[in-house]
Amino acid sequence: MVGVMIVDDHPIVREGLRGMLAAERDITVVGEAGSGDEAVAVAARIAPDVILMDLRMPGGDGLSAILRLGGSYRVIVLTTYENDADLRRAVAAGAVGCLLKDVSRRDLADAVRAVAEGRGILSPPALRIGAAPTDGEGGVRLSAREREVLSLVAAGLTNAEIGRRLFIGEATVKTHLLRVFAKLGVSDRTSAVLLAMELGLVGRATT
């Protein structure tokens, strides 16, 4: 059972999302919050598997909440703004998915499952906006650590091996990869490596 927390300052939106997910046998809403500040506190108490996060809220916005959560939770951003530049910042901050609020019930449930399984997701409109933060020259921007992790993936290392090589935890490796998947708009390691190589973001590392 996937436990979901819904974060939105509008009660009617939370009610609608809760109703959409209620029909799914393998998904349950375990908590709600009406602001970013409340989301951080509630998440620490209930440890949801997936967080559905609105970006624009009074009393602490979604972007600041994602930063404060520090990659400890799988966050899907829900927004009504197709051209919202905050989507790029949300992905860079650690969100592993972006969906528009007009998403269908089926697509929402599928996205929750995908993220719970460790895959990043982006809706088609959000993909154009959020998947590819730029480096100022139109290219995808990966952090130095993300490039390092992806290079070791290209070399054939497992997450555990990468963690030992870089002196970081395996969970941290997974978090870096989820961010890479979201930025590149892919859902698996192979696709991420192939696309990153095509874009010249990483070379093939040696072990």
C-alpha cells in the first residue's frame, strides 16, 4: 500500500485529490497539509511514501518545503501553471515528478505508483518546462554530483557500489538518480545514461 500525503492550501482541491485516489486499492491518503510549513511537520510525523505538493501556498510555499524536506521524500509537484518557472526550481530542489492539476485519475494513480517505485515522472506539458533546467546555453543542467553518479552508472556500477565509491549512502545515490531522471524526462538508468551521453553531459567512466 502506497501512503500519500496531499499538500494544498485549498480544501476543495485536497478533497478532490483524496476522492480520486480513494478508488485505488493499492493507494491510501495518510495525511494532508495546507501549507509548506505544515507539510514539513506532518511529513516528519507520518513518513508518507509520496507527497503531492502544490507550489504556490501562503504560510510557506511548496518550493521552500521541498528544499526543507531535503530529498528525504518522493515529491510530485502539482500545479495549474504550465509556464511556471518554479517547476524547474522544484525539480532542481528534489521533486521527482511534475503534474498539472487537470491530470486524470488514472494518470495521477499511475504517477503515484511510478514515483513510489523509484521512477521520476513528468506530464507532457510539464516535461517541456520542468524536465530540462538549462545551463544558460539551452542544455540540461546536472549538478557535479549528479554527473558523477551518472558517470558511474554508465560504467556499470550498482547503487551500492557507487555509494561506496563516493562515500555516500545508497539512499543518497537513489535520490541523485531520481533527480537526474526528472531533469532528463526519463524513467530508468539506461535511458538516463544514453540521453546524457547524447547530450554530452557525461562520458563513459572507467572503474
